[in-house]
Amino acid sequence: MDTAILYTIIYCFFAGIFVAPPSEFVSAGITIQNLLSDWLGSEDFNFIYYHIKRTSATLIVHSLIPLGYYLGLGLFAPELNLFSLDQTGIGWLVYLLSSLLLPGLSAICVLYWHRKKWDYHPIARQLNLLGDANSSWRSVASSINVEFRRVDKFTSGTPSRLVAVTDSWIIKTSTYNVYVAHQNDIHLSLSDSEEHALSYQNQMAVQYLNIQVSPVESGLKPFTIRLNSLELGDLKEKLQAPIRNARNIVIHQSLSDRFLQAFVETVQHNSVFIPPPEMELEQCIGCMQKTSNVKLQRQCEVPPDDVPQPPEAAPACLQCFCRPMWCLECMGKWFASRQDQLRPDTWLSGKSPCPTCRATFCLLDVCRIHGGTSD
Ligand SMILES: [Zn+2]
Ligand SMILES: [Zn+2]
Ligand SMILES: [Zn+2]
């Protein structure tokens, strides 16, 4: 094959991997964040400044790709005479000029962004819209940085295509930009889903969900976040607004999410515990967010003593005397964690010890508290 064509194919391949690295290559070291890690600083510690620098560097480095192609082609295909300008064709001269112009314009653009310590960078301008009239974008940036340092944030994706949800912010990074919205200022809607079969032999398929984040009052542009449907449960835990599913997209849930749903639905049919008037309901000690809303009370039938039980039978349920300390979801997660993880079909009929006193209970014994919240 002609060396020039071969070189072109190889160059396009590597430039493609460099510009939009598949996740397998992200840790392999040929990304801008790995190449410039010293200059970029720490993403965890200084999220916004890290991405201001990353997007600026990305723009400049990517703008050098056409010039790199020209120089490489000149070396690999000397017959094109690319380095003697009087002998190359007018087409190549135009290409060379534009590939020199491109990094020049990018550099001017980044210099403009950099004025007044990055005041003109698109990310900074965006944050300006998120702060109140008297504060600068820097106070919004520091709020985001502080929340991004916390370990309880939700994250998904790779550094240049990251989705992060902190207590107040929802963030998406892309190659040349970062999108930010405040949790109190958004409508979320499930806009689309894609399914990819992992293999044709088993039924396993990965489902990706596209969720549109539409800022309401700040006037920022809407953006779409994309994630694996199995991550939806974790995402929802961190979100304050519901995700509308107007198109009724069927979501593939993770096993634990599906069990939790079945657990909550089953418990709705159980008897309800009416707390004595002096009883004060405290916060759930599992999630520290909801008020405790379940009480374990033996409701199931006790096997009579004279009927011999098979030795492998689960222990009979016992009365638990603990005060309510858990919410329904946390109780469901605890229950699932005590089941045989390889046999999910048996979970609903399984038993578990009370998380506090270890008294055995089954699903029938989980009673909602009258007047308690049950969402
Ligand atoms: Zn809880
Ligand atoms: Zn108990
Ligand atoms: Zn029971």
C-alpha cells in the first residue's frame, strides 16, 4: 500500500483515540489529563479550576492535530515534497496555512479566556449565571469544589465525560466544556434509552439512559447525562428532583433495586403498626435521612411444636421488641443482604435477623408505622 495512505489511516486512528478515547484507553496514559496531570492539579481538590485548565489545554492540543498530520506526512512520504513549499501543490499550501491558523486562533481564544484569572472562560461565565447578583463565579466554583471533595457524591463515567451529582449540584463534563446546574433549579426527564447486547448467548444487555437536565430559572442551556440503567438507583438517591418518564421507557433495574421494589410493594399489604402516642419516631439509623417508618412484629404463623420440622428449615420467627429505628428501604436492603446472593428467587420467602436484636423475621412481619412516611 502507498505509504501516504497507510500513514493517513494510522494517523486518523490514533488521533481518533486521542480526541475521544474509549474508556479502555483512559487509564492507559494517552489522554490530556494524564499527559498534563502536573499542570492541571487535582480534580478532586479543585474541580472547577482543573476543568477550566483541562478544556483550555484540550482545545490547544487538539488544534495541533492537523499540523501534526502534515509534518508526519512530510517525513513518511518524501515524494510529496511537503517541506519544500515551492514544489508542493496549492492544495497542500492551503492545508498548511489553515493548520497553522487553527492553533493560532485557539491560542488567542485561550488567552482571551485567561484574562482576569479565567473570568472569560465559558465555564466561569456559566457559573456567573448560577450565583446571585453580588457574588462572583468564584464563590459558586468554591461551593462546587467543596461539595465535589465529599465522598458521598454520585459519579459515573471517565474524567472527560463525567457525570457527578453532589448535594446541590449536578455536573457533566465534556471534551471542551463543563455543564453545571443547581439541584433546586432543574427539571429532569428521561429522554431516551439505548440497549446494547453484551453477548448473543445470554440475555444480558446493558441499557444506557439519557436524562435531560433542563435548568428552569438560571437561563443555562439544557444538557443530557448518560448512564447505565443499573446506576439509576444510586443517582436517584442523590437527586432531589424526580426524574419524569413521560415516554414510559422501561428501565432495566439492578437486582437489588428490583428486590427493593418488590419488598416495598409486599409490605404495603402487611398489617400496620399503630405507635403509642408517647412514641417519638427518630431518624432511620441506616440512611440518616428518612424518619423510621417500620416496626418488626411477628405476624406469620408459628409452626406448631408437635410437627417435626426438617433440619434445614429456617428458624421460626421471633418477636422483636426493638423500637422503630429503620426506614422501609434500609430494612429492605438489610433483608436482601442477609439472603443467599446466588438464589434471588428465594429472597421474598427468606428470613433475616433483626438488624438490632437479631430476632428472626420474615417479610410478613415487617409492618409500616401508621402515619409514618412511606415513599
Ligand atoms: Zn433508612
Ligand atoms: Zn429487633
Ligand atoms: Zn415471620
